[in-house]
Amino acid sequence: MVAWSGLGWWLMAHSLAASGDPEPLAVVLPEAGSAPMRFLGRTGLVTAAANRSARLGYSDKTEFDWTHLYSDLRRHSPRLPGVAWEPFDEFDGDQLRVVSDLASPRRQVPKLAKCGLHYPWLDGLGLASPAISYERLLQFVNDADVVVSELIDNVHKWSQASEAYAVLSVTRGGARRDDRRVSWNRLHVIVADNGIGIPTALHNDAAAYSAVRDAGGYADLAEIADIDLLRTLVFRSFGERQIPNHNGYGLHATQARATEWVGALDIMTTDRDGRVMRLGTRGLVEDDAEVIAGSPELSGARGTLVHVMLQAVDEEGARADAAEAEHLPFSVTVSDEARDLHRDAHHDAA
């Protein structure tokens, strides 16, 4: 999911870097209607290709008229009432929601509805399963709403992007335990923009940069490496939401919820030199984070890509199964401790 969503992010910026009237980009697709094709829809790659008017076809050189299909799906699946997301369930075969023009001011996070959610339709995605209680499912939907709204808010408050998109999908899976199949749902959220990147955004905001520096324990005049800025945003709590732009609260809030729901957070962003850096987390243990600074991969990409996976599991055994099924080096004990901390912080805030 991360690798293919990264390719979509790169594709969004690639055509912007081209000058004149370049040869249309070509994207080779797997078989129509196949599981790999549905998978690409969930990664955002197909959305990016559609936005770029790329030439699409199959490996046997057969042309694929994505523009026609995309228009047809939009006719049959108009935007959800009152919000910007478009349902593409016919394409995915399950649950797929897309905002292809996220950078538009019209796509900012809506106000809270009476139910207490920014995106009430999250409650109708069929996330329930025997692996989670009804009470905890309500909390899962609330946490998912926080993740989606914070990441979209970041695009509009920080990125200065001219283009962005968001893709949300639900997949079902499970693991065999005691000769029975245990299934649960996974929620994937991908938000990509072609903006200035997280480090540049922080350096452009003196108050936010100061907050990050203080949270990381850096000296007042210390020059902080771009990758360390990102780590601090993800692993440190700020608390001062009055600071302009929330001082990066969204990434830490997202990380905490990915931890609680046996999930994952992956971030790609461009540093101040235009190089891609990556950070992937599997739990609250900072030493376990996958960090790559100044990667030469995806050269020419710009802005920020965030992928979040939340697994709707709460039953004790299923949480361990969920970690194993996704091949996550994930400590359920650490996750339970994070859940307690998250609940305490929520109670104190209330």
C-alpha cells in the first residue's frame, strides 16, 4: 500500500515539473476487475493518473479508457450530500471514497455534525465485526474521524498545495485461531499533496517551529535536522492547540490512534533540499520507527504523503492476530498502555 501510494504521489508532482507539452505519461494497469486493479484504486495511484490525464493501458498493449470509466462512475456515484467525498464502490467492489480535488478551498474540513463527527458517513462503512464490541466501534469511528479531519486540515493550513487528493478504503481480513476464522475490517486513509513539505512549513511558522523545538528538548539556537523535526511531530505531545496551525498536533494524534488500533502510520515528505524522507511507525516505541532521510527514491516528488491504517479490533486475542496478520512488529502490551494514556488524556481534556 505504501509503495504504490508513493508512486501516485510522485505521479501528481511529475507532470508539474515537466515543461512545454510533454508526451503523456503512460501507466500500465493489471487486468480489469482484478484484485490488483482494485488495490491500485485504494492506493490513490489511479486517482493521481486520472488527475494527470495519463495514458493508461494493460500489459498486452490494450488501451484503457480510464477517463470514460471515471466519468461513468461519477455519474452513478455523485458526491455524498454535504461533503466532498465521492463513492467508488463499483470500482473497488467494497468501500472506496475519494476526494480528487482536495486542495480546493471548498474541500476544507466541515463543521462537526450533530452526531459529533466531521464525516458522519464513516459510521456507515460496515466496520463492525465480531472482533470489536459496539461500544468500542463507536470509539473507532470517532478516532477515524479525528485522523481524517486532522490530515485534511493539515493540507489546507500547512501545505500551500495547488493539488491534493484523499483516498479512504475499507478491506476485510483476518487470521485463523483455534480452527476458526476471525475477521475484522481495516480502514486505510491516504492523503497526498504537492505542497512545500513538512520541514519547510515548520520553518515558515516561527511559533510552530519553537513548539517543536521545545517538545524535542532542543537548545534555542540548535539547528534541527529535518528528519528530527518530523520525528518530534509524530512522537511528542504539544498540548498547546492555540499555537498557530495547531503546531502539528494532527500527526501526533494520528500516531496515537494508529497505535491504539493495532495499525500503522507512514509519512513521506520533501525536506528543505527537495529530497524525499520517510518515517514509518508501528506502535509508540520510537526506537522501532523506520526512518530514512534524504532518500533518492521518487526523485522529483514534492509535498507530503500520509498513509494510515487502523484495524477495527478490540477483542484481546484478535488484537494479537491483527498484528500478526499484517506482519507488524507490534507490541500489544505497548498498544494497551497507549490506549490507557490516550483515554486519560481525553478525560483530562474533557
